[in-house]
Amino acid sequence: MPAGAASDRLPFMKMHGLGNDFVVIDLRGGVQAPSVEAIRRIGDRHFGVGFDQLALISNDAEAAASLVFYNPDGSISAACGNATRCIARHLMDESGLSTLSLRTERGILQCKAVGADLVRVNMGLPQLDWIDVPLSEAMDTLHLPIEGDPVATGMGNPHCTFFVDSVEGVDLKSFGSRHEHHPLFPRRTNVEIVEVRSPSQIRLRIWERGTGITLASGSCSCAAAVAAARRGLTDRKVEVLVDGGRLEIDWRDDGVWMTGPTAHVFDGVFTSEFLDGN
């Protein structure tokens, strides 16, 4: 806790990976986690701080730490690759390590520093069976019976990937919000629109479940790359161009590895009045 901060205040860090931004709260020192109502207030970009995801760091007996992610609407986000990379960099700087593991709902993820501000994380094997995504009924996840012929992929959270001639030609706000709630996805879904530029490069725009349009998303980038490779449109290792920059996705036998930059922007403290809604 910053010097002079009152015990009833809540310290936090603001981080981002390619503009995919996070509020990170470290609970390892005994700080109490905010309520879901407080998380919603924090997520308001006008009356709070704003974030694409909020992450809570806790102690873990087997990994460097355990992470839980929330969307701005207060719902749980089971996977958040860019936040995982940002927190891994923070913990590496704190410990002096260049590799470590982090526990998420996806499992224990391996993280590596690979130079400058770049961090690589293994997001695990993609879930390709309909029941694991999950979908509401049995079907081929490579060709969903939805206009546009999208692909379904699970990365610990559900994804629906559409391939288009130009990502700039899609009204992402209406398209994403409509498909997030498609009845084939009982837990809602992230929506990706992809423009294949070469066997080694794709252009991606993202609608995140519970968040909306984001400049980047690690799990969405992984899902889009997996979908493109399954369709035979790209190699298994691709450069993904998102609105906020570039990620490298490499689908290997042991999982989908994602590499990209991280940024720790500032530290702050939430007041008790704000957290209590006063």
C-alpha cells in the first residue's frame, strides 16, 4: 500500500497490453477484494477508472500467483491473455525471475520474458469440441449454422470467429452485440472478425463478451489464429494485427503461445467512499 494510504482504501495498478486495459488489485497482502457492485463502478470510464478487465492477484501454493478476471459488467471472464502477460511481467520484475506460472480458471499457464517488454504465455490447448466451447447443441465447430459461416473455439471462454474480406467494412458494434447473445452460445460469446492478409498474417477486430469493442484481446487473438489455421487459411504461427498493435500467436502441440508487449501505466488508490458508492 502506498505510504500514507488509509487502511480502508484499496490500492490498484493500471496496466495494458496493446490498449487492452486492466485494473489490477493485489490481494496477497491481505487487502479485501471489492464487491461486484464496486467492480462495476470501477469499470465506468466516466465515473470510475475504466477497464476491459479487472484482475485480482491471490497467493497460490503451486504457482507464482492465482488470477481471477472480471468484465466491466461484473461478470467473470475465465481467460484474459493480455492481463496474464502484464501481471506476469509485474511479478517477474518483483521476483527477478524470467519464467513463472500463473493459475487461472484455464489452468496453470506458463509465462516467459522474451526481451524488452515482451512476455510470452502458453494459453493452453484450444477446445474444439462443441460441448467444451460450449455450444447449446452438438455440431461441427468448424462451420456453425450462422450466416457468415463462423468457427467456434474455446480458449477457456467461448469464441465465434467470422472471416470477411475487410474488417473495416463491418459495423462491429451492432454485429458484435448481436452475435454475443446468439442462442447457440449459452454463456454468450466473444466475437472476432478476421481478414486474412497472408498465410502468416491476419487482421483482427474484437467484440469482447461483457465488455464490447476492445483494441486487443489475447484469448480472442488465439481463437482467431486457431480458427484460421483449422480452415487452412493460414499457418499455425501468425502475426495478428489488432487495433492496438501486434501479437504473435503460435499454435504448438503443447498449447497456443502468445507473445506481445506489456505496460504498467500507473498506481492509484480507491477511496472507501467511492467503493461504497457514496
